[in-house]
Amino acid sequence: MSDVETSGTVAGTSPSPTRRNLLRGVAGAAGLAAVSGGLLTACSSSSDSSDSDKSGGSGSGKSVAGSTVTFGSNYSDPAAKTAFAALTAGATAASQVKVTINTVDHNTFQQNITSYLQGTPDDLFTWFAGYRMQYFAAQGLAQPLDDVWDKIGGNFSDAAKQLSTGLDGKKYLVPLYNYPWVVFYNKSEFAKHNYTVPTTWDDYIALAKKMKTDGLVPIAFGDKDGWPALGTFDILNMRINGYDYHIKLMKHEIPWTDAGVATVFQHWAELMPYLQTGANGRIWQDAAKTLEQKQAGMMFQGTNQVAAQYVTDKADLDDLDFFTFPSINPKWGQDYMDAPTDGFMLSKKAKNPDAAKAILEYIGTGPAEAAYLKTDQWDVGLANGLQVPTYNAIQKKSVTEIGKCKNVAQFMDRDSDPAMANAMISIIQKFIDDPSTGNIATLQKSAEAQAKAIYTS
């Protein structure tokens, strides 16, 4: 979906005694987030022949044909909405369960997720793997799906299974896809100016300088929604300090006043002259348009956003290409990236859980993912042996680049406490307005003060 990373204020969320234990468990799931097991076989000719490919049943074995389930969805962008409609239509055909979709704008959905789940939620809802799934499962706002996984388990890698597992060892999510955060560019513009894809930080800065000289905005950038810039922090942190450091920082096992964090902001400050100005007043979709219109040379964001926007805007998707963020610290090279995993959960208050599980049993199959990806031209599926002849160049390259990673993170607002991610949105926007050395030190102290309050509650 176009901006599933939205963090915002999670309405109704307050620090709880379980948070520290939750965060201890996140590292394991995040460390296994490199779901290359399924991705590396995504274009192979093999297929899973287990019973898990059979659909139309339910976890309890009860007849559900003819019944109806409701599905809360944040797939509100036009292209994503169409893909999701195709997926649920396939689920209905396979299970004979009718699906009523209740679509809500991305930001609104994420900002109100807690009050939504505590109120009168739909049977099923779209959500995220890893910590964000674990958090709501631990609050008792979601139902376990072990009986569904008994049937679909053979379709997924161990890493995908781990990302779907709560801290109690039960499964709470059926994953559908993931997507990489990378640097996008138009092939025609690179050819026109004879630009070379950079692999190091120095090369990246040099290319940005050249683009600026050539009259281009070097890097398109929009952060009005707050969450897009979290991805820039993530990649700089993983490139400079490594994956383990990043995860420990997200858990507050490393203080935000640490010198490693200062180094992240210092590199970002070096990049600021080449980022599109006025980012805090611009939505990411408008930033993507400057790339589409070849007014900008590059843009760092997820395929789930940039490639999806090209599709929605009917821009030239064949001209779009990407490269992984350049190396900064040779020790880590280009080993890590954000590659968030999205899927579906069953609400605790579901009115028709058996029929909802029948829908999930279908969604958790290779044929279901393949059907979804006929319409989705930016994400990549997770099922083992997935055959997707419709994959375009962006999707095929995504499979390859995610598969190269030694670890992938899930994104700051998924790997950290929701309150901390929300605090960092404000802090990073203040940094964007003033990236001076003195302000960096002030913002680090603010981040650490808020982290202490959040993680010790």
C-alpha cells in the first residue's frame, strides 16, 4: 500500500507494563525478517503440493459457505484498492464466503487502530508483521491463527513464520507481501546525463552535486505525513552502525544520545542541501511526481509507494529503476535495508471468525498471492514456490535485492514502540527544519528523555 508506514499517534495507546517484554521479543522477529526463503524461489517453477493449498475450509471445520465477513482495509490508494478487491474476490470464489470491505484512509486507519480494535472492529483487518503484530496480540486485541497456519504453514519460509508469531508462540498474522526501500531514478534521465549508479556515500554525494548543477532537484523528498523520513534515518543508521545497532536502538538498549546516532544525523545534514526543500510541507505523493516529471533525479522510498504512484499516475513504469542505498561504512556495505512485510489479522471481537479463517486460508496460498500480484505491480509475494509471470522489472529486481540482504528491518514505526516512533516523527521534522550541529545535540537529548519515559513505564 502506498503509505503503510504511517505512524502518527496511535489513539488509545499508553505505556503498559508489557512493553519492555514486547520489545525484547521484537529483535528475534526482526532479525529473521529477511524473508528471502520465499523471495528467492518466487520466480522458480516449483510449487507447494501440500494440503495447505486447499482452500474453502475453516479453522474449526464448520460450514461457512454463504456467510459474510467484514474486512477493515487501509488499502485506500486506487491501485492498491483494486488489487485488494481482486484478492478478496478470489477468496470469495474459493471459500463461498462473502466479503464486505470497509476502506479507510491510511493515516486515519493507523492513527485510530487501537480505538478501532477496542470498539466494534471488522472481522479481519490489514496490518503489519513483527512488533506491530506482537503488540496488539499481547494486548488481547487479536485472535491466534494456529489452526489456519496448520493448513498454510508449508507455504512460507521460517522467517515469514517468525514474523507472524506473537510472543506467546502463537501465529497472529497471515503475510501477503513485502517490498524494499531503495533509491529510485528514471533510466532515461541517467542515460541523458550519463549518470552512473553510485555504490558509495562519496559517489552518492558527488552525483547529487552534479544533478544540482544540471538543474535537477537531486533527491525528491516529502515528509508532511511524518513517516517517510523515518526510512532515511533507518538506512543511514544501518549503513553507518549496522543492523544489530539499529535494532538495539529501536529497543532503547542503546541511548539516543549515543555518538552513533549523532553520526547518523551528521551524514543526513551533509545530504540536506541535495534534498527537495520544504519537505515538511509536502506529501510524499507530490515528491514522487517531481521524479515522474523528471524534475528530480532520485527519490529514496519504498516500491510500495514510488512504483505504486507511477502506476496510479499512469507514468512510465518501464522507465523507473532503482539501486540499493550506497555503502557508507565498509564493514556493513549494502547488507541491510528496510523491507516491511504486510498481511492480515483476525480481530478478537470478530463476529464470524470461522468464515474469516476460511478467507485467510485462501489468502495464505501461492495462487492467492499470484492473483493479487497480477494487479499489484510494486510488491513481491512471500509464498514458497510462488509463480508470478506478471512480475515486472521492478518486482524481479526487488526479489533479487531483498534476497541479497543479510538482514532486513521492518521500518522504525514497526521495530520500535509506537509512542517512540511517533516522538521521532516530530524530532526528525525539527531536524529537517534545522540540521545544525547544535540542534542535533538538542534533539538527541529530547529523543533520549522521551525514550526513558516510554520504555521504563
